[in-house]
Amino acid sequence: MTTVGIVTGAGRGMGEACARRLAGTVDVLLLVDRDADGADTVAKSLDDPAGRTRAEAFGLDVTDREGLARLAARVAELGTLRSVAHAAGISPTMADWRRIFEVDLIGTALLAEALRPLATDGTAHVYFSSMSPLLARVDSPDPAIGAILDEPLREDFLDRIREAVGPDLEQSTLAYPWAKHGVARFARKEAVRLGPVGARVCSLAPGIIDTPQGRQEAAKQSSMQKLIDATPLGRTGSSEEVADVVAFMLSDGASFLNGVDILVDGGVYAAVRDR
């Protein structure tokens, strides 16, 4: 049996770190990124002379249904889907509120939809959420809003969530935590859907991690330095530290871990939650 892994956002940052950490855990690792050249560079650097893992770049925008269908077909052609680390996403300074929802939440749901038929006993998924819903206090929304978040693939989803939350949602700094909260909710729902075949789904919420994307956010949001200062460990996290947690969550050692959101933030939320 040939085992297949997928890492999205594999061209840089936490996605790249996940790709490097997961090399050797499957027979074939598909490195998915909108930047096909970036994914290809990482794939070539992962060439394994011993033949333990073959890395392939796969240029893809996770909002592209046809591209996702091609990805699923490639997995089925290669073997059995073993692991998915879905790190692809965009942050508040990178796009407007609609695009943030399209990539971060709708893209997650589209990826899951495409890969759902490939789930089998031992398949494991980790979707990247964020600690931002906890800080913005949107993690326990009105049930009516929660019900809308739980249907991200409805054609009128963006209009419905905008109407439910209100005009402030058009601020990208608010759209981001709402979208990422939707990701964590989606992971729970998907865990229930896939559990009967023996597959697992969790989400992972990074704190402030030292990546190019994280540095871009910090340059434009002074509040991030305050969070770093409040972090009990006194520093930002590294992509490799996040990737280590992802690798465990996808491993057989986490075989009863399912339907939960794991916070990897150096303790900052524990420090600021009651302020």
C-alpha cells in the first residue's frame, strides 16, 4: 500500500515546515501551494536518496474546485490518503473580508469536500485555525451565526454571514477571527462525518509564529507586540514547533485525538484571557 500525504501552503512558513517534518511519514507527499514554483523548490529540497518519501509539487489555489478535483484524483492514482496538513490561508493585511472567508473557511470546506471520498481507516486531517477567535471573543457566537458558519459552501454564504454579524465584518481584522472560528467548527463537524470510516479530523490554532506572514502582520498591527510581551515563554513560536505538533496530531500516536482544536501559543491566551 502506497501512503499519500498532503501539505497545503507548502511553499513557505508553517506549511513548508510541516512538509519538512512530514517527509518520511508517507510514501508520497504532495506539496500544494498557489505558488507552484515555491512548492517545487521545497519538493526538490526534500528529495530523499533512500527513497523513503517522494515529494511532488502541486500548484493549486484551494478555492479552485476543478483544481481540488485534480488533487483528489492524483491522490487516488498514487495510493491511500494517510495525512493532510492544511496550512494554506491568508491573514488580515493580505486581502479584504470576502477573500479572507473565501480562502480560509470556504477553501477549507472545499478541500475537505474533495478529499472526503478518499478517507479511510487511519486517514488524519489537521486544518489550521487561529488563536484570534479566542482573543476577539467570537468563539461562542449566537447560535444563529454559528448555524450560518456551519454552511460555508452555500452560494449565499458571504451575504448571510455579513448580514448576521453586521457591517463591522467588512474589517479584515474582524473577518479573520470569524473565518478561523468557522474552520475550527468545520473540523468538529468533519470529524463526526469521517469518524465512522476510522478517519480523524482536528484543527490547530497557532499563536504568534515567526513567519514571513506573521512578520507582515506585526509590522501593521502594534497589538501583536503586546501579545508577544505577554507570552509566558517570552518569545514568538517557530514554524518547526508548530510542525512538530501537527506531525503528532497526524500520527498513529494520536489515534484517539479527534474533533478538537489544539492551541499552540506559548501560553499567551492563558495570560490575557481574563483581562
